Amino acid sequence: MSTQFDHVSVVKKSNVYFDGQCVSHTVQFENGTKKTLGVILPSDQVLTFEAHVPERMEIISGECRVWMGESEEAELFRAGQSFYVPGESMFKIQAQEVLDYVCHLEG
């Protein structure tokens, strides 16, 4: 598994959500695809995100609980795992510890 992305452009302005609980930067690749690289801080707060395009969330480090759509059942994800979010849907996430992630925008 590669630990870096080569030959990319990075949008300087950060994406800040939930009063700084989640911060990410957008990375643009030569072929036009985009990813976001971010950190979610541990909290008792559950964060709700809307996905307009399909996304694959790759957990780089940390641990989180994820609820897909309106599900009451959370699934635990750790470093080295990923989960898929369909386009035009939502998910909830709660970081158990500092969570580094890559969001692969697939739409």
C-alpha cells in the first residue's frame, strides 16, 4: 500500500466541518479524479455527512463507528479498513480516537 500520492495538486483552503471536529484538504489528480485527506477528532459527538457522489472512506489510522443511512446499527472500522458510501446518501461517524482518512470520491 502506497503511503503517498505523487503528481497531484492540493487545494490550499481546508474544508472545516463541525466546529473543527473534522478538517480535510482536497487533492486533485492529473486524470481529473479527486480525493480528500482528513482528520476527525475523537468526541462523544456523532457527525452526519451527506455524500452526493459515491465515496470510499479508507481509514489510515485510528478507529471509528459508522452508521449507514438511517441504520441504528453501527459498524466499527479501524486502520487498514474502508467502507463504501453510495451517492445521494448519508452516513454518521464517531471517532473513537484521532482518525486519519482518505475519502476516494468515485463519482
